[in-house]
Amino acid sequence: MQISGAQMVIEAFIAEGVDTVFGYPGGAIMNVYDEIYKQDKFQHILNRHEQASVHAAEGYSKASGKVGVAMITSGPGFTNAVTGLADAYMDSIPLVVISGQVPMSLIGTDAFQEIDAVGISRSCTKHNYLVTDAKDLPRILKEAFYIARTGRPGPVHIDIPKDVTAQIEEFDYDIELDLETYKPHTKGNPRQIKKAIEAIAKAKRPLFYLGGGIINANAAYEVREFVQKTGIPAVETFMARGVLSFDDKLLIGMLGMHGSYASNMAMSETDLVIGLGVRFDDRVTGKLSEFAKNADVIHVDIDPASISKLVNADYPIVGDVKNVVSDMLEQVGKIDSNNYESWRETIINFNELHPLTFHEDSERIKPQWVVKRVGELLGDDANISTDVGQHQMWAGQFYPFTRPRQFISSSGLGTMGFGFPAAIGVKAASPEKTSINFTGDGSILMNVQELMTAVEKKIPVINIILNNNFLGMVRQWQTLFYDKRHSETDLSVQPDFVKLAEAFGGIGYRVKTKEEFDAALKDAVEKNVVAFIEVIVHRMENVMPMVPSGGSLFNMMLLEKKGDK
Amino acid sequence: MTEENQRRVVSVIVINEASVLSRITDLFSGRGYNITSLTVAPIPDSRYSRLTIVTAGSVRVIEQITKQLHKLIPVLRVYEHEDMVEKEMAMIKIPITENLSDINILCEAYNGKIVNTGENTIIAIVTDEPKRIDNFLNAIKRYNPKEIVRSGAVALER
Ligand SMILES: Cc1ncc(C[n+]2csc(CCOP(=O)(O)OP(=O)(O)O)c2C)c(N)n1
Ligand SMILES: [Mg+2]
């Protein structure tokens, strides 16, 4: 069929089963928007900033497991989207992001709204394309979706000059992809797997170290079975929250900078780390030379570049976690879970010594209470997004996650402003669940314009603003490491968040007591509208435990015991 | 894992397409690594090109760069070993007033010769291992070379 480049984009979306596109139009992408207008196969959600479009596509992808799609114009449209691309790249989120470009004849002339988009996106995408001929477009579109979702997933950017979107060529999407240079291996080496199983069987204090790659690979249920059958305790990274259910007896908790005492101690005492879909991020390992010092390391990952990048793997296994764990399950009979009984007891003791908890305050709500309370009231019925800061860590620590893809947060890049648009994408992907965004008084203002998107499209996201009148996480570091010099982190001057929500047609609540909070959340869920629930929380609360940057995991600052003061 | 800087030669086979070179060089520049030399040319009868990159860096970082190179979509293969046969070419322009027979003898010792004579200058070419090219360029200094151009190393694994 002979169609324009713009129509090809639409046809490819339909063929790929895309049902939602997030974006923002402008001159260079108008031909494609014209075709969007004419079709009814997918919905387009107009965000109010291109960064938000990409974050929404990320949220959509994370909640659904599908490739997220965003569309933007050239120049400032594209540069606004770069933070989103970088965020998706760091967290291995499969996206296809399409940008308009000035016509071919004007490229390189400093034309109006011209920027070297592929030059900028090269270092923050898995792959990118500048399309110079519509003849290539069917192949490029198909490759883009394929590359985004296979191997270690990631964002793929396609920059299309305006004249190419007008060019009419033959469209055939039933083509075989010929990617001779891109063949992700998905099957783990059987010999290595056998050796790993033997190592596990011999270990005395083995420990699962579960990462976000498990969620990307849709392998959580295989991992649950593996953990169950081996009786080996597990720690999760921030990105892996929900791989195991919070009430799984073998789940010790989250590890890392704000991990629980028991998790970090377990990692320090283990003799065999079983890393699945992890990348030994510095926020997880602390001081590398002290990390799991006495342990051998099994490392399963789809990305060969992640293996032995930071921590040497004694048993490297390159492959899709789902395949590798399935293969391991076939040999699970060689592992006797009774062997680890005393190790499990050790961990229980760690947990009893310093459980993950917080102290209530009679005057003000503690932010941790809010997270726990939402967990009690909504639990499995909610998907949880977050912004970046203390509230994000508390969400990771205290929410009772029950399933993979329930928790959506900017981990690798730590992008303030991620939460609200992501929660819009999450709700679009998963309308049957309540979409909660835990946010801060700092972060929410970084994409607050999304109130308009959510209200217009009737996407009822509930934003719970844990208002501490501070850029809390930075304030915490200043308090602890900069002798309380709170430089530029005091947010005493604030908007009226209730009126702000109302100005856009949402509902706002301002709560100071637990009773008010319960009532507000109940009301917002029932009314099913876009909401801000501003909770006035304790200003000086710190996220604990804390491993100071570059310190060893076992050297944690801990919550003061009650009465210590 | 040693951290000291070492000279490394990396060969990369890539699809011969726009922007592939920047994808590769970005991996070096993004880590603050300098590329000492870089050669590229198409591989006959194929859609591929071969790059030879000479760089210096810690073994660990170069290993990481090598893995990242593998990850680039248009990269087919990466070779990074010690055991390569390496050659480099140098061209020099020398005033015709110098002792040409001495120059010719010197060039021959480095697999080269005078390839062009003009009105005022001659051009000589030598081809040898990069280290020996260094030596040659030192030796030729006394003949007042006006211009020197080095090709950068090409290499094949044994
Ligand atoms: C875009 C961006 N700018 C700056 C930072 C650095 N930063 C990390 S946390 C934080 C404070 C966030 O404040 P708030 O949203 O109120 O959350 P709180 O820590 O108070 O819960 C800042 C400024 C960041 N992560 N992202
Ligand atoms: Mg705050």
C-alpha cells in the first residue's frame, strides 16, 4: 500500500498493538498529528509538557509490560523530552519516542526549531535513528519496537524530518527483520547454571539479591517459586519491590543506602550472593571493597556489560532471568532448604535487633505512617508511583507490595517530577487499580501542569503530598553531613495546594490528623477524581537506616531507640 | 584489576552506516578517554567496516568500553587482544636539497621508499609497527621534514 511517512507511523502503531500514545504537537510533527486526528484505533493523551509525555509513557510501560510510546515535535519539544529518555535509559524501560525534525533540506542550517536530536539522544537511548527516506520507515519502526522490548529493554528514539512524513512510499510491515548485529542471548549457559546450582547446594549462608531485571523479564513468579523451594532468604533492590510479596517469610526487605538493618547485614554476612537481574548500583552496594566481602557471586543478567562491571562474578550467567530461573528450577532438587535453617534464624535475629520502623509523634503525622496507612487501606488495590526524595524511600520501605509492576519509581536517574505523569501512564495502563503518587512538596511542582492532563482525560490519579516544607532528602544530608546548614532547601513559602488542585478542576485536601487523612483518602477514592491530598508531616524526620554515601553496608546510621534522646 | 593506564588496541566490525562512528567514539569521550588513533575503512564485499582504535586506559575501563561496544546495535564484533599484528604508515615531505640517497636508505630500513619527487620537495612513505614508526620519525628529523602524516594503526589478530 502506498502511504505517507506519517501514515506509516500510525499503521506501525496499530500493527504493534499500541493503544495509548502520549505526546505534544508542533510544527515538525504536524503531518503525523493530522493522521492521529483521522484514526480511532488508539487514544492520544495530550500532556502539558513533553517531559511528562515521556514519563507517562514510562509509567504506562512499567505497569503494563508493553512498549510505551511518546510523540513530540522538533527543537524544544525534543529537548524537553530528553530527561524522560535518560530516565527510561537508566531504568531499562522499553519506549519508542518519535520526534519531528525540520525538513531534510534545512537540516544543518540552524533552521527554526532545529536541533541535532539524534546527537543529543545517542547517549541516553538504547538506539536511535534519523530517518532520511520514507522507504526505510517501515523497517525502522519495526526495528525500534523490537529493539526497545528485547534484550535489556530501553528507549529507542526515531527522529523524522517533516518532508519524510509527507513522502509517499510503499508500506509493508510484514517484513523479516535482519538484525545480524543484534542478537540478545536469552538462554543461559547450561554448564554455568549447573555450576551455580552446585554452589548454592554447598553454600551455608546463601542470599538472593533480587533486582528490577526480574520485573522486566516477567520472571517474578518463577523467582517466587525458586525462593520458596530453596528456602533461601532474599533481599530486594528498590527496583525489585513487589517481586516477592511483603508477607513472604523469606523476604528480608530492601537493601542499600536506605535498606533495612537485617537486609544489609545479611548481605554483609552471606557466603553466596545469588544476583538476579541486578546491576550492583552504588546506592545498593555502598563501599564496593566491603560489599558481600566473604561471598562468591552468582550473577544472572541479560546484559553482558552488567556482569563483573563492579563486582566480580564467580558464576556469570548471561541470559533472560526467566529462562535461567526456569532452568534452575529443574535442578532445584539438588538444594536442601534445611541446610539454611540456622542462617534463617540469624536473619530473624537481625530483624529483631533493629526492625524497620519509626517513632510516632503525638503532634504531627509521621510520613511513614501515611505510607503504611495507604497500604492498610488500599494494599493490593493500588499501584504506587513516587517522586524523588525522602517520601520515595519511605514508600519503598513501608508499602506492603504484593505484586510485580505495582511500584513505579525513578530509580537510576532519580528524576523529581517523574511521579505524577508516571501515575497518569500507570492509570491509563491499569484503570482497574487506584493510581497513587507519593510525592513531596518539592517534586510535585516539577510537573504540576499534569493536573490539566489528568483532569481533561479523567484519569483519576491521587497525589499524596507528604509536605515537610523542605527539599527533605537534601535537607537530611545537610543536617547529617553539612552541620545543619540548610542551604536553599527550606520550602516554607508554598502554594495553596488545595486551591492549586481546584484551579485545574481537581479536588484538594489538606490534612493534619490521622482521622482527616483516612477521610480524605476514602473520599478521593470514592469520588474517583484527580486529587491532591496534602499531608502536613513532621518536618525534620530522617530516612533511616542510612548508609552514608561510600560507606560500608554494615555501617548504618540507625533509628534512635525510643528514649535514647 | 589494575588501574594503571595501558596502551590498548581495539578492533571493531560495524555496519557501514551514518552515525556509527560517533556512537563508538562517544563511549570513549563519555569516560574522558582519548583515542590515540582511529582508522576506518569498508570491508570489501560486505555491508561492514572495520575500525582500529588505539587508546590508553585502565584494563577495567577498557574492558567495560569493550562490553559497551558490543551492546551498540550496529556492532557485529569487537576484538581486544594483545596478540595483534599491527602496522602503521607515515608519509613525510622533505626538501629536495637534503641527502636523498641517505633518506632512501633510511626509508628502506622501515619498509618504505621515496614515492614522489616534486620541484622543491620529495615525499617518502614507510610502513611498520607503530613503535618503529616513532623511531623512524625521530631519525628523519635531521633531514628537516616539512610535513608528517601518520595513518594510525591497523591491526589483525594473529
Ligand atoms: C530534577 C531533580 N533536581 C534535583 C534533584 C535533587 N534532589 C533529590 S531529592 C530532592 C528533594 C525533594 O524534595 P521533595 O519533593 O519535597 O521530597 P522530600 O525529600 O521532602 O520527601 C532533591 C532536590 C533531583 N533528584 N531531581
Ligand atoms: Mg519535601
